[in-house]
Amino acid sequence: MAIQSKLCTWCGSGFDPNDGNGYLFDSDMNQSRIFPAIPICGGCGGLGVQFDTEDFKTRVNRIKTLRFQFCPIDPFPDPPTAVYYVALTGLIKEINALTKAYGFGNDNSFARDFKNNFRLYRDMLSIMEMTMNMGAQKLKETPLYTSKVYAQAAMGATIKCFTGQIDEGIKQLKDLCEKYPNDSELINNLGTLCLLYKRDSDEAMKCLIKSTTLEPRKSLHFLSVAQLFHMLKNDQDTLVYLKLIKEQPDYQEFKKSVPFNVEAAIRSLES
């Protein structure tokens, strides 16, 4: 006996006239990102209809997660290209698996349009691959920022993230942080990768703050904490870390090399 479907309670609710048939215009559509959001409904996986099975619910939940990984709703900088690439690759895989198991749903469903316009998504992946490969090559040709013994491995971790091996790259950097637990540059790099690639502000903040307590003490590390507090709309702690920048031993060099006016930022917050 065939499993019966019903109209999707998400995109078929009539709440937004643009919604329906597996299309759902959620808040990510208003994000200004490098690549536009993909309006696939997280309630039906783009079919326009739902099936009352645990398998179906699990599949469409993965699709919903990947949709918002592709276009995150957060106050942080645009994701690196690898984040888009991993999310889109996952979406393609999950949509294909869903339609193979449950069909394409409504006549004008997102899933059918996705299949008919697959060349568009394939071209997007090609552009992303080219961008990642060019960036990775440039990173490989960039002189290492430090002569420390871990420098090559740390760069390798960054390149892995840059080329879509995000979990592997972050794990490699975490392993280095465990091996060299008192190095401020390593833990600061880990915090930056956690924010940009995983959108994990809690883990990023923990790492970035820890980097300000270790040697070498760098103004740039205090700035990274201040900037994250600012993104999270915490002006009080933003101001604390902006003021701490001026107390660091490399502050004069920082002023010459980093295009950020600490004094002006402090005045703006105090006014």
C-alpha cells in the first residue's frame, strides 16, 4: 500500500503568497550573502507535500539544516566559499535521495524545478571549486607567518578548511592546540576558523578570549575579541577589549599595520 501524502503544513500554509509547492521564502532570503539563499522548504524538502514517516522527517530535517548552512542567519562575516560548497553539495545529495524515495511531489514543486535547472547548481559548484582551488594555491605560496615548528601543520589545517575539508581542518588545528596549549596564535586561529567555518560563536569566543591570556600577547587578538562582542551587540565588553588593545606591547606596530582606528572606535562607543 502506497504511503499517502498531504499538503505541506509549512509552505502550504498560505502565510506568504510566495510560498507553496516546496518553496518557502524564509528569513534567510533577506540575508546579503555572496550566494543567494535557496528557498527550499524545510518542511517537505521541496516536494510541496509531506509523508508521515520518520524516514521522511529525518530527510527533510537534514535538508532544512543544509539550507541554513548555505545561507546562515547570523551577524557574522560572509562564510568562506567552502561553507557554501559543502552545504550545496549536501543539498544536492539529500534532494536527489529524497526524490528517489518519495518522488517529486507537486507538479510545480521546487524539487522538479531543481531537477530541470540542475545545470545552474552544477555551475555554481564549478565556480566554488575554482575559487577554492585558486585560494588554496595562493595560501600555499604565501610565506608562513611564523617560524615556529607547528607553522606548516597550522597552514595545512587552514588549507583543509579552505578547500571544504572543514571538520578535518578544525580537528587538525585543535590537535595542535592540545600539543602547544600555551601558544596564543594557534588558539586565536582556531577561534577564527570556528567562527567563519562552523558559525560557532560560543567556541570562537572561548578560543579568542583564551588567546588574549597567552603569549605572545598581540593587539590583534584583543581586536578579534572586541569585534566578535560587537557583532553580538555587546557594547560593554567590546569597549573593555578595545581599551585593552592599547595596553599591549605591540600596539604601536599594530597602529601602523592594521587599518583599524582603536581611538575612534572607543570614542564612538563612549559617546
